[in-house]
Amino acid sequence: MNYIYHIVPKKFTGSILYPLNQLKHKYPELYAAHVKKYEGREILLEREIPMLNCLWNDVLHFSPVHPAKICQALWEAGFQPSIFQVYKIDPDAFGFNFQNTVIYLSPPRKKGDFSVRETDFERYSQQKLAQISDVPPATIAYFKQAKKRGERPFLFNHVPHILYRGIINTNKAKIIPICQRPAAY
């Protein structure tokens, strides 16, 4: 079984995860807080997702890579990531399928290039999910470069994204803590 992961939002209200466009209408204050992560990258909010015929902020974003692997890569790059919590989601139990979900491959791009191509997306399948469950080499290299430049890295840069057009009732999801310091440190 392959799981997918979503960071538990700060200031979370209720038990439903909504895409940003729905959050804007249901909880405007929360939307204002969550949309801040796109400062300087606002163009992403208007990015179209082929195959789902919607926008970037019409879907929920999940990682196929266990966040502990991402934290390990951060530690190895010299960062000291904070402890946070994630939802561990069984995509089959939540109804993810090729009609409501796509995989954004998140290919490396030059800084500031937020363009997308149709080839950046693949139809969702459990088989594909199994193939993208490790931290990509481009992410590891990005973390190392960010450390050298003294920049705070984006946790999921170059990590494939599972884009789900729907909402998630978190009462049915398991919460796990992530980024506790590895025993080797």
C-alpha cells in the first residue's frame, strides 16, 4: 500500500481540508493566512491543471514521499527542520482515481520559472505512486544549494505532487509527527 501525505495546517478549523478556492469562500481569514505561502509566486494560483480542467488552487496537494524522508534529506543538507504533523492518507480509501487526481511530476525549472507543460502531468495510478515515493535527486541538490545560499528551502520543491480535486474529511486520516531529530545526530 502506498500512502500520500499532507501537512496538518496551522490554525485548522473543522475537520475538512478544502482547496484554496473553496477555503476563500468558507473561511476567508484562513484563506488569507494560507495563501501567504504563495507570496512572490502568485502566478501559481492561476496555473491550469490539464486533465482535471481546473486551477492549481482548485485542488488539494499531497506528497507521495513520506515526509520523514524529506526531513532526513534536510538534516543531511545541514538544516534543522521543525517538528510538524502530517496526515497519512490511504488514497484508495478516500476515493482517489484517474478522474479526480493527477500527478504533477514537478520537474526542475530555473528559479522564477513557474510555467507548466502538459507533459509535466500524468494520470494517477497506484502503480505510478509506488515509483515516486523517494526523495528526488533534484530535491536533495536543491536543499544543499539552499543551505549554501542561506535560504529557507521549500520542503516539496521538485517532489512530485498528487493533485486531488475534492475535499478530505480528516477524521478518517491518521496524524503522524515528522522531523524529529534522527538518532544518528
